Amino acid sequence: MVEPHPIKLDALKEFSDRIFDVLRRRGAESVPFPATPYWSIGYREMLSPEIPIPVLGDPGQDFADLSWELSNADEAVDLAGSCRAFANLLNVIAHAEAQGRFTNAKRRGTHL
């Protein structure tokens, strides 16, 4: 078994900045989110040895939750919930990329 080691927050921020920089260079100004729900597993279940039970997620709700968290001046942010919502939205971005939605965005003149 590989011994776990901490990942620095600066490295994670650099990773996310790079992902969004690539999207922008490809001409994407927004992300095409599906109107349909998607399957998700919770952050507690993902590291459990038990088989997880997926739940339906909604990209609109995840975005609304994150938007509310950003507008909330209170320090009592639901960090776990925000991370899960952000991870779900990153998976939606990955799905759109797998479908080629960002590959030629600049050439097509579309605003994804």
C-alpha cells in the first residue's frame, strides 16, 4: 500500500487554474450543463470499502449552492458540501470535454 501524503493547497489551486486556463484558450466562455440530473456518490461513500449507492445530482442545484456559498459573508461555509458540488460540476466539465464540446470552441465561434 502506498503511504498517503498531503497535497498542498497551492498545488490544487494550480491544477484548477490550469484546467480553466485551457478551457479559456479553447474559446470556452461558459460550460454546457445538462438539464438532466446525473449520478453521484457522496464524499463519505467514495472512500468506504462498501459499494456506494449513487444518488441523483443536479448541476443547476450544485451551481446554485456554490453561488450561495460565495455570496455568504459568514465564515460558516459548508466546506464539505461545496467541495462535493464543485467536484460534481468538474465531472460535468469532464463529460463535456469527452464529447468534444471544448476541442474546437474557438474555431466554431461558439460560446460554451
